[in-house]
Amino acid sequence: MFSRILDIPVYYRHPDTLHDNPTWRWFYFNEIVGWIWLQARPTAIRAEYCFIRQRPSRVLVRREFEPRGKLFQVGCRGLANADVFARLSAALLETQQVSHLRAFWIDLGAFNTAGPTMDWQGIMRGARV
């Protein structure tokens, strides 16, 4: 089992439909329909995701998530930490625009805040084979 680095929420609604409240994430936590997991591999960062089993709706209270597999894998051998972050950012933006998740909204707030300061090479060195 590889270690998870970061969990990125996938929301049912796009932020344009949300209120202008700075704490909207707390109010719309029930709009989460999936998660993207960034996992460290010895030479790459892999993104896997899970999604709810039921159809998204406002009345859905208890959500059961099921793993759906790999979204992408970014090879990072020999790259600087800033380059790893840039590649991951590009892959996540491409996922948002052209994958089957384009109808949903991927919240990259925590990733964009923590990503530039993370030691990506150190995380990959610590990954179990």
C-alpha cells in the first residue's frame, strides 16, 4: 500500500453556483461526490479517485464511496520540487477540463496552498515499493 499525500475533494456543483461566503466549503460539505487521492510512488506521483455509488442529490445524507482507479500518473524522477508541482497542477487542470469529471468541480485550494512548499522528492523517496 502506498502512502496518500493529499486528498482533494470533488464537488457536485461548480463554485459559480455557490454563495459568496468565504466559508462556503463548510456549508457545502454535503456537495462532495468524490475524492482524488495523491499517492507517492518511488518515481512518480499517482492520482486515484473514488466516487459516490448513488446518484448525487440534495437529499442524499449517507454517502458510500467506491474506488474507481487511476486518473493519471506523473513521472517525477530527477525533477525539482517546483517542476513536480507544476506537472501535477497541469495534470489536475487537464483532468478538470477533459476527463469524465469535467461536469464536477475539483477543489484545488489546499493543493495550491501546500503544494509549492512540499518536498515532493523526499515524499517519493519515502514511498514504499
